[in-house]
Amino acid sequence: MHSYSLMASAKINLYLEIIGARPDGYHDLAMVLQSIDLADQIDLRPLGTNAIHLHCDHPEVPQDESNLAYKAAALMAETFPDVLAKYGGVEITIQKRIPVGAGLAGGSTNAAAVLVGLNLMWNLKLSDKQLQDLGSLLGSDVPFCIVGGTKLATGRGECLSSLPVLDDFYVVLGKYRSLCVSTAWAYQTFRHQYLTNELARENRQQEVCLEKMMSAIKDRNNGQIGQLLHNDLERVVLPEYPQVQQLRDEFRGLGCAGMMSGSGPTVFALTNSQTQAQQVLESMKIAIPDPDLDLWVSKFRDSSIRVSSLTK
Ligand code: ATP
């Protein structure tokens, strides 16, 4: 049996609208999700026993059963016990490059990589749709992370429709290393402030622009896409985290379309070339000379998980 090495891409939200609260505690969403080439490496090695072992080089990532990649392997083992008995378990090694708790779906993309990798290792021949159905049991972003690219995500985020691929953007990402925003806190606060108050809800509705964003993407109008970036969660995260607001303001001050990704605290800015992205990164280092601020240049990708090597 082969060992697999997979690259698992992060995502950013070009658009995130919270439509309403659901009785199951989740929210109905409309999102445009985009894969970028900032990626973790996930190595899968067959084990002689039925066990699942996990190692990760990042101190903030759990190495036990609570790790989403572990949960993905456990779900596969539970769903296909005969295959587990035939092929045995797996050793998972995660080399983290995606910042943790950053609004970039790091855990979800690790889980997606394990589902895709075990599908190959155990010769299951599951379709993307079957893998996405399994992924939706692990988290709302996992189905997107199986396929990646540029997608409209509705429902909890698990109902995906394809959009024209936008692979000609570069993106500069900024995140304060010591800053983490709880996704659960961000959604709960938003629910409390905006979804239970009819006036706030109506005012907000006037600002949303999904249709315009979809048209801009279909026309591949990069300028318009930049202008139409939208994230409802900024309403609760920016007032609470002034550093995130400052990061966003600095990007915008440099003339870039900038927006928070997911529940933050990562802020991204779009550019049309690698040279421009590098210039923005250098300008940001000068504008905010804080050693706690990490900056990356990345590029849009038309997919998420890719097998980078395979060994016997
Ligand atoms: P999302 O954008 O999907 O809300 P995120 O990018 O904000 O996610 P993650 O990097 O996925 O956040 O991490 C959220 C929490 O999940 C972390 O605090 C970490 O303890 C836990 N976690 C579990 N498994 C993983 C994993 N494989 N990689 C990163 N974090 C993980």
C-alpha cells in the first residue's frame, strides 16, 4: 500500500452574508469561497494495526482525537470497517503553514485532505459528492475544502455551486500572531445584535450585494469584485478588535480592496500581480512595524487538495 503526501489549501471569503439563524444553532449563509495556495502538508502512512496516529508540528494544534484531521480518519474508519480491517489504520503528519484560528479554514482543509487521501489509500473510489457528504458531518467548510476553487456556498456552507474560476488574483494576508477570534463567539454575537432585531436586520439587508458579486465574478471583472467584497462578521469583529480594523484600514489606505476572512482575524487584500502584492506587503511592514504581525503573499487556486507525492 502507498503513502500519500497531500497539500491542503486555505480559503478566504470574498463574500459572507448571514441570512438567518437556524434552529440547529447554525446559520443560513451565502458565501463566495476561494482557495489560495497557502497550504498545509498532510502525510498519510499506512499502519500495520487498526490505530490512527497523529503528529503536528504546531503547538496550538491538538494532537489528540479532537484534531479535525483525526476526526476525518475516525469517520472513514467507522464508515468503512471492512476496509479498515483489510488495509489497517493510518499515521497522519501535519506540517502547519496555515495560521491557526485565523478564519482560513485550516482545520477543515486538513480534514478534507485526510478524506481525499484515505479514499486513495484504501482504494474506495468515492466521488467528490460522497466525500463532501462525509465532510459535512465534520464541519461546514469541509465540503468546500474537498474541491476548492471558486464556489458559491449556501445552507450552512455545505451546498456548493460552481462559479467561474478566478485564478488570476494575488492576495496579501495579514494576521497578528497573538490574536485569535472565536468563530462561535463571532456568530453568536452577530445573531444577538443583528438577527433578533428587525430594524438592524432591515438596515443590513439594504447593504448586501450577492447578485452584484455573482455578476462581477461571471464577467471576471476584477475591479468590481474588489469593490463588492463583503463580510457580515466584520460588524461584530472590527469594533471588538481594533488591530483588525487598523489592518483593514491600512490595506485600504494603500488603495487595495481589503476585507476580513471568515470570522477573522486575518485580513486580506487583492492585487492583480505578484509584483504589486509584494509591494503591498513591503508597504504594510513599514506602515505597521509590529513584530507580532505576520504577512504573506499568496495566489488564488482553482482547486484545494492536491497529491504532491506518493511512495510505496
Ligand atoms: P474556520 O475558518 O473554518 O472557522 P479557522 O481557520 O478560524 O477555521 P482553524 O485553524 O481551523 O480555525 O482552528 C480552529 C481551532 O480548531 C483551533 O483552535 C484548533 O485548536 C482546532 N483544531 C483542530 N484540528 C485542527 C487542525 N487540524 N488544524 C488547525 N486547528 C485545528
